[in-house]
Amino acid sequence: GVHMAGIPLTDAATSCQSFAVFSGTNALGKGLGDDTDENEMNWEMDVGGVDTLVFLMIGRLDKLRNLCQTLISSSSSKETKNKKWDRETPCAIVQNSGRDNQRVWRSTLDQIVD
């Protein structure tokens, strides 16, 4: 996974001590980042205390774009205390992890899809 791309999930130097892993797509091809109400998460309740988020199998750029915007919106919402994932939050995409054709993109939540 991300370790093969040189991305640490935890890092004592940055006080990053926890991570959570989510499947981006279920058996029906639906999941996080889809533009439907049934996939809504309460980001403050579900992952508010987590330092690093890992999403597997996002698949499409539109789903990734929606997911990034959801994280940014959850950070700026007045109803939440979550201030972790703003526009400048570092993020990465790893495609074909551990394979000869592995590719890694690094950017911010606001720019990763562009």
C-alpha cells in the first residue's frame, strides 16, 4: 500500500499517531465520493480524532474530487470542530501500489485532482 510508495501512516516527528482505512467502493461500485446522500459520513464523529485517512479503490476522478471537497467542507463547517483537513492538507494518490507500473501523485486536497 502506501508504505511501498514511501508514505508513512504515522510519524512521531509530526505527532501523527493514528490512521483509518476506508473502502472507496463497495461490491456494487458505490461508495465514498459518490454524489448521493446514502454515502454521507459524519466526518467529525467517524474520523475527527484520526491523524491520517487512507481511502482504497476510489477509482474515478469525479469521486476523488467529491471526497476532497467533502473533507474540505467538513473542516470549514461551523457545526464541526474538525479543522484537520483544509485546502492545504497534504495528500497523495497511489496507483498500482507495489507493481512495476506504480504511480504516485502528491499534492494538497485542493489541487490533487487538477
